[in-house]
Amino acid sequence: MATSKESHAKRPVATDSQLRSFQEHYKFTSKKRPAASSSIVQAAPTSFHIFVRAGLPLIIFAVGSSYVLKSAVEGKNTERDKSRGLISKSERQARLDAERDDMVEKLNKKMKMQDFDNTKRIERPEEILERRMKEREERNRWYKRSWRWVTG
């Protein structure tokens, strides 16, 4: 320990002029700052700058994440449909349209071949039942019943 104290003691003490020349040579000193009162008073940031620094990144993040989420779910659904063998709505609609066109074509051929009266009235269920009841009564009249009994 004695040796370390002796080595410190033997060092020459740097003078003020030597220290300044050393600082100027290596530029360790910083520039003088303005007065403390001017550094305390700062201009308040405008609302536009606050929006650009805080609001705009939030909006971009929200829109971007919703787009990524939508595309991911859509891709998942299409892959699931492909694995199950399901077809998309547009393909199914195209197939149904083709079937409908074939049916309409067949109906048009049939209508041209035979007279088709589109104005003919369709019987109501009550009218059908009434007609059948009259036919039954006509068939079961007493003289027709007796003739069937006689003949056999």
C-alpha cells in the first residue's frame, strides 16, 4: 500500500493552463447552454403534431390489423371449404343458372310442340273435393246401384 501512495505523491500536479490546453485539444468541454430560464419555457406542441405523433400511428395500426384479421379469416374459411369439398357461392350460382336455362329451354320446346294455355284456372282443393263428392253421388244413385246389384 505504501507504494501506491508514493506513486500518487510523485505525480506532478497539472496546472490550470495545462488542463485548458488538454481540454481544447480533445474538446471535452461542451458548448455553453443558454440561460436556464429560456430552457424551462417551451412552446406547447400543436394539436396537429400531437395527432401525427400519437393518433396517426394508432389509426394506422387499427386499420392494418383489421385488414390482416379479415384476410386471415377469409383464407381460413376458403381452405376449410376446399378441404370439405364445398364450392363457393359464385360457382354454385353459375351451376344453378345453367340448370335453370336448361329447364327454360325444355319448357319452351314443350310449349311450342303442344298448345299450352297459361290462362287455365287451377282448381282449389275445396273445389276438387266437391267435384269428387258429386262424382261419388252420381255413381251411387239408387238405380245405378240396383243395376250393379242385378248384373253383378
